[in-house]
Amino acid sequence: MPLHQPCSDAPIAIRSAFDRGWQAYRSHGLAFSGFTVLAGGVNLLAQLGFRSASAALVSTAGDPQPLAIGLAGTMLVGWALSGLWLLVGLMRGAATALDGEPVAAIRLLKPDWASMMRCGGALAMIAGVLWGVRELADATAGLLALLQPWLASLPLLARLAVLVYVAVDQVLCLPITVLGRASPWAALQSGRRAIDPHWLQALGLLLVVGLLLLVGVLLLLAGLAVTLPLTLCILTAAYGQLFVRPGGRIAREG
């Protein structure tokens, strides 16, 4: 059976996923947080570099600046790749920790280009879906406002409902893509099949990890060095409940 096909019909046990994720992070907290600071720092520098270069794309006379354009493009690519490096490295490390094995620094630092590309493709597809929903809702709201102003709120409410549904439905998309080695489209389909029967439990899981990330952001972003790897450990543990046979290992790839 492919690793991206659900192996269990049981709902997600949120408490168990949290406890196992916390144990995995606590056992290797220094490695997880250190890698998060390193890769996150590279990502932040690339983001700042892109903003700086973007401000100089056009001269005061209105002429395009090739050097600034090239630098901005390089920084944008660096920002995307460092973000994917961070996510994939943490998920691979989380799977190793959940399997009860030591998390070697090389496993976190070594880029997994295939997984990074799959992960990037899945994120791009989800972003495209959310963008399409937003644009359709905004256009519909504009048309309805011409008929009756109060009708304009209906597409916006529908947009919110769809956005929440998609976010919950794809809560395990990244572990499926990275650890299940699924293509972006297969990951989206597999996540939907696994989550739809237990949507409320998946909503609870999303709220838990969302609150953890919010706490990390509120702690002046420094808290993300803890909450981001912890969140991915929890999501990986939840993935293991639905997609790995009892007694099976999560980190099955090399």
C-alpha cells in the first residue's frame, strides 16, 4: 500500500498526537530548535534582502534596474527554498524522533530536494485554490452589491466557510507529501479522503497547532524556535495515526 493511502479509519486522537509530538520534541529539543533558528535565520535574511532589493527595482528616473531585479529574484528564490528546507527538515526529523531513533544533525541539515519540490508544489496548489476562492467571492459580492447591498455579505461568508474547510481538510497535507512521498495532487486527494470522515477532530487538531504557532509569534517570533518544530512533531504524530500501519515506522524513506 502506498504511504499516502490512509491505513486507518479511526479519528485523529488529538491528545495522543500532542503527547507523542511533545515527547519527540523534548527528546531532541536542542537539535530541533537549533535547526529552526539556523534555517529560519536564512529565511529571514532572504526576506529582508528581497524587500531591500524591491525598493530599488526602478530608479528615480523611472528606469528599471537589472541588478536590483536580479538580486530581488535571487532573494525570492532563496526565501522559498530556505522555507521548504526548514519544513522538510523538521518533518523528517520529527518522523525519526517518533520512531524512537536519534535525530542526527545531518538529517536536519541535508536538503531533500525531491521532498522540497513536492512540498512546494502542494503549498502552491493550496494557495492557488484559496486565491481562486477569494477572487470568486469578491467578484460575486461586487455583482450582488449592485442588486442589494446586504447581499454582498453572503459570498464573503461563503468564502470564509470554504477557506476554513480547505484549511482543515489539508491539515496533514505536508506530512503526506514529505513522508508519504505523494505528489502534490495525490497529497491533496489523500488528505481529503482521510480527513472528511473526521472533520471535527481535524478542526480540533488545527486549532491546537494554530494556537501553538500564535503563541510563538506573540513571543516576538523567538517562540517559533520551539512552537514550529513542536507543531510539526504533532502533525507528524497525527499523520502516523492514519497513514502508518500499527507498529510501522514513519520515517521509511532513506
